[in-house]
Amino acid sequence: MPHPVELDPEPFAELERLHQVDPRVAERVERMLDLIEADPGAAVVRRRHLRPPGLWMMSVDLDDQDDLMILWDLDGQTPVVRHLGTSVFT
């Protein structure tokens, strides 16, 4: 059963900005969010655990520019994106 992903205000604004300035990148982010929504417990969306009790990081690989990172956690059963921006780990 899908778990609709929510975005905090800052990552929501960043995704909206990406849709305006680089739809290709926005679509890549949307595909990653779809993976979280499909199964927030799946290994593919939980490859990098940053902080207990459960802050997770996913990288959005951008060939010609800095990678993006999505930081997300669960609020009950609801996945919530806390940050969307340039990765500090690349």
C-alpha cells in the first residue's frame, strides 16, 4: 500500500523551483520520491542512515552537476522529506 510522501516547506519550494528551472532534474527527484512512497521500508530507499532514530539519505545522481540529496524520515507511517538540496557527501 502506498504511503504518500509529504515535503516540509523548504524541500517543497526547492522541488517547485526545480520544476521551473530544470524539469529533467525535478523528474529524477520525483522518481526517487515515488520509490519512498511505494515502500518506505525498502532497502533501496534506506541505503544511508544518517541519524537515529531514522533519518535517511538518498542521492539523486546528476551527471553534469552536483548531486542532490533527499533527507527523509517517518512521521508515524508517513514519509516526510526534511531536506532537498546539493549533497554535502559528494
